[in-house]
Amino acid sequence: MSTSREALREYVFSLSIIDTHEHIPDEAVACADTLGFFNFFEHYVSSDLVSAGMPRASLEAMRNPDNGLSQEERWALMAPWWPHASTTAYGRAMIEYMHELFGADDIDGDSVAALSRRIVAARQPGWYHTVLRERAGIDKALVIRWPGQPVDVDRELFRAVPILDHYATPATRADLEALEKEAGHAVQTLDQLMAAQEALLDAFAAKGIVAVKIFLAYQRTLQFDRCSKAEAARAFDRVWLSQRLDLAFEDLKPLQDFMTRRLVGLAAERGLPVQIHTGLQEGNGNHLEHSRPTLLTDLFLDHPDARFVLFHAGYPWAGAVAALAKNFPNVYADLCWMPAVSPAFAARTLDEWIETIPANKIFAVGGDSNYAEGAHGHCNRARLIACDVLGAKMAQGYLSGTEAKWLAARILRENARELFRLD
Ligand SMILES: [Zn+2]
């Protein structure tokens, strides 16, 4: 029996999805917000506003909850730049979810105060369940926990993925002292640093984390070279002696490379996949080249037992991610964030990935939002993209209707359920 595009769409929207990447804070944080609409400018649209020319000081004033500005005054700060950011996919996504969740028909200086009142009123205990489970159809979302944050999450909706990069990047004695505080013992030698890293990972594993995340492409190259323990120990000793930020990247790199590779090895031993930021860095002003996915090749070769998930389609290097995931059994490809950055890119990429990457290694839904509302908007986008791409592949005769449905379930749910062992 053939499946119509309509039937495919119905099936895709009936799936209970696994969202592979979010930055959603605990619900209490959202419920404590008093800003309403202007709370939604921690990232994405704010970055496009700055890219369009909005002075950073105006942005900070607009989103500072404590400076006493009225909603209208906040709007006035953004008004010259909003039209230019509202046409990007970030802007479109925000307009869509403000409409769907809070009934906003227009967002302007006349309506923003009322919209903010509706947002603050809606964000009550239980709101995450309404938005994420009931409205967005999310079974589980994997949420990032930053260095120093606990990994306890509401397990009904979430699983935690911690970033442990701070064990690779101490640059001064003060950084090591901060790690001593977290570890509860001395960190005065490389061996002690390694022991602290391993103990933290084990403590987190006991609390149910499902992966670890490497976020280092925001601050350095993804080229993690092979490096001896002796070289790393020499770098550690220089950090121990360093009272100020006076060490160059070349001085620190052996320690960073060694500790990052060690984290990969420890994660592999514990069956934890490693999610890696590749491609475009959020915000304004960074070294895109640092995030090039092919820089990770030696890591893939040297850790055949680890499982690496390359985030964000390596934007703009989605073809490189496809080639790596096709070539390496231990490399997986994740489109997270891309439905919010560019639905057109996400659709082109998914189309190409279906043709190049085995079906069990593609992840097609991750909202990458700081807000449950953003996750809702971005995940709905991801579903629509899956419908478009799979529907077109059915129309071409590339996939049967049955195969298209099966593939939809793999890339929106089953692949993540298996890799992150969510049962
Ligand atoms: Zn992210």
C-alpha cells in the first residue's frame, strides 16, 4: 500500500521524539523570569541583532531585568534592528513560537507589554510538561550541563549531558584551585588532575548522564594532537607555576590535547557517546576554522571504541560530516540547531545525508535552545523538514512509503534511543 505525503506527515507528527540537544534550564529558572518577551534574547535573535548593527550596550540594557526599563523602552532599543533580524530563520522561529504558544499576532511596541504579561503568566510549574511533552511531543530531551553545574534533572523530560572541558583547560594556579574545590582534594600534579576528572565522570555516570559534550571549538582548534604524558605533565607544571594569564596557547595545548583525549577514552570505557560542537559558533566574532570537523580525524582514528556525534552538521561543512560519518563506523551526524539556523540548509543536508550515511547514524532533531518554548519551535521545524525531505524522496521513488516512515522514526527517535541507551 502506498503512503501519501499527508499520511507521512500525520505519522511524523505522531512520533514521540528524542531531542538530542538543548540548553533548557530547570523549570524554576523560567518560572522566576519577570521580563517576558525580552527574556528570550540570551542567544540567537540577539546575535542577529548585533550582527545587523545593534550596539552591544543597547542589547545588554534591553535584556537586563534589573535596570527598571519599561517594556516600551526595551522595545525602542531594539526597534531599529528588529526588522533586519526578524527575516532570518532565528527571527522567523521566534515569531512562530510566540504566535503558537502565546497567541502573538504582531510583535511591536504597542503589543509587547501585553505579550510579556501573557508569557510571565503562562510560565508556572507544569509549563515544561505542557510545552515539551504535550505541545512538542518530546519524549526526552538531552540537556547540557555546564562546568560546575549539577547533573540532576527532571528525568520525566530530560537526560543530562555534562561538559567537562574545564579539566582540559586550566591556564593558571587559580584555575587549578577552582578544580581542587570541585574535586575536594589537591590538584597539584597531572596525576591528581586525571584522578579528579575520572572521579567526576564516574560520579556523573552514577547519576545517569547519557553522554559527554566537548565544547572547545568555541575557544580553540579541534585539532587534538597525540601527545605524551610527559609533555602534558610539563605543561601542567607550567600552569601550576603560573599566577597570571601569561601562558600562550602553544604552552597549554599539550595539556588540553592530552586531557581531552583522555576524556574520550574514559567515556568510551563507560559506554558514553561524545557529542562534539563542530561548525558555526553561536554569538558574534569567533574563529570558524577552529570548528572544522575534519580536524578531528586523528581522534577518530585513535579511538575506534569511542562513539563521536558531530553536532550542527558542522555548518557550513555538512558534506565533510557526511564523508566522515560514511567513512568511520564510530562517527555519527547530528543536525541539531540547524532547523533554527536555516531550514533550507537543514533540508538540503538531510536529503544528502540520507543518500550517504547509514540510517542508524543520522540524528535530525535537536532544538539547541535556552528555552522550552524555543525547543518547541525548533523541534516542530525539524519535523516539517523531515516531512518535506522524506516526502520528496518518496515522490522520486527513492524510498517507499513504508521506508520513509521507518526512516522518520529512526532519525527522530530510535537512533537516539539506541545510542544514548534511553530505556
Ligand atoms: Zn548547544
